[in-house]
Amino acid sequence: MENFKFSYTLFLFCSLTFELCNCGELRKNFYRTSCPHAEQIVRNITWKNAASNAALPAKLLRMHFHDCFVRGCDGSILIDSTMNNTAEKDAVPNRSLAGFEVIDEIKTQLEQTCPGKVSCADIVALAARDSVSFQLDMSMWEVLTGRRDGTVSRDSEAVAEIPSPFSNFTTLKQSFASKNLTVKDLVVLSGAHTIGMGHCNLFSNRLYNFTGKGDADPSLDAAYAATLRSQCRSLSDNTTTVEMDPGSSLVFDNRYFWTLLQGQGLFQSDAALLTNNIANGIANEMLVFGKFLTEFSQSMKRMAALGVLTGNAGEIRKKCSVVN
């Protein structure tokens, strides 16, 4: 592990000079004067929870993705639905999100320490990074801060904007391009599937009825498909979950790309990456662990700057689940 940490640190150091991010008004140590211990508080609480819940990194990373793809990284994923509005968190793609209690715990502490200073949007971005970083005891990518919180959250926008696990490559490419993210970002960020679980109903069509004729997806490795069928017994199974990265779903590494290239990508959207020559080539490049870590750091920084509210836009919510 010590050699692994040294190698990662070296790759990260070498990559910093080449990172490109159109990050607007976000900056490093935004809370240096207004809440000097903000980032330390986020890390301490996140690491405390990650120590007792190995599944937390996948949950917070997914929350961060889903937040940023709808209205930008504005914390709108955290807002509760009201009588007059169904919010993002209750949209179908978000009903299996988890980790909200950790965000609330962090916000409660920050409000006690420096009321009205730290946005929920920044908490999500920092906690996602810190949860994934816990296993290495170091920050795996830089998070610039200064986001403000959005005041609008609509389930219809989440359904329209969040990439579907059933998407083909053309749809995925268009979805990322609409956010000014590249094909490289698409492939590299898909590597987040190296941690976490997937519900059977999100891929069981690949096992039982891929073309509507009771057949399996021919791009899916036959032995892997058999293993999945032993876990997901029918098309109607919407409760069972399986590892997205077989045998390694709690460890953040590049094993996702090894399994993907062996026909063991869980979702149709995973397999779709291999249908494009450029994306396929990038997936092969990610077989080098240090290369993946460097590229993931850069792509996360770009994604975390999507549509951010800064300056006087938006607000600093007092409670993350409720607009002021």
C-alpha cells in the first residue's frame, strides 16, 4: 500500500501542470477567511463515515455526478420535494441515491462553526472526493470551491439530463457534449463504475430479452452473463443488486476497464464505450493505473465546474434539503 500511495502521489504531482479546467469563479481555498476549517470538517466527517461504511464512496460519487448533470453542480439534488413540486431526488434515476445523511451531518457542523458560509453544493463536491480518497489517506483530485446553492429542483429535468444505463454511444456522447465534456471525459468518468452496485432491472434485458426475442446481448461475456443470471432471476427483479466491478466493488482502481474489455461491462452504456474506436482506444489507455488516476482527476475537476452558481447567484442554504 505504501508503494501504491507513493506511485499515486507521483502521478498526481506530474499531472497538476497539465490540468485544464474552465472553472470560472471557483478557486482553491475559497473559505480561507470566511470558514478556515471548512474543508477539514468535511473531510473529518466524511472519513469517519467511510471508515464504518465501505460503500459510502460509491454513493457520494454517484450523488455528485447526478447533481452536476442537472442544472450544474448546485446542490439541487439535495432538495426535498414539496406539495407543489417533485424534486430531483425523487426522479426515477435518483430513487436509489444514498448518503444524504452524511451531507446533512457535515452541514450541521459547518452551520455551528460558521453559519451561512459554506454551500451545500461545495459540501457534495468535497465529500465525494474525500470519500473516494479515504482508502488512500490522501486527496485524489483537487476540488475548487465557491459554488452557491440552486433554488430549483425538478424531477423532469433529472429524467431528461442524467445519462441512462440503457444508452448507446451516440446518446452518451451527445449527453456529455451538451455539458461541454469530451469523449475522453465520458470514458474516464465511466471508470467510477469500479465501485458500487447496480440493480438487476437496469441491465436484465441484456440477459433475457435484449432484442425482444428472449435473447442475450451477444457483446456480454457468456460466462459472466451466466453468473448474472444466477443472481438476477428474471426481468422483473428490481430489488437485487450486483457488483458493477465483479470482485472489486469496494476498491477504487482501474479494474473496471479490464473487465469492460473482456465483455464484462454491466450496463449497456458500459458496453457502448467499446462500439466506438476512439472510446475503445481510451479505455485501453486506462489499463495503466497511473494514467487512469491522472485522467480521472482532470475529468472530475471539469465535471465539478459544470453550470456552477457563483458570486451573488443562488444562495447558501441553511439546511441542504430546503430552499431558504
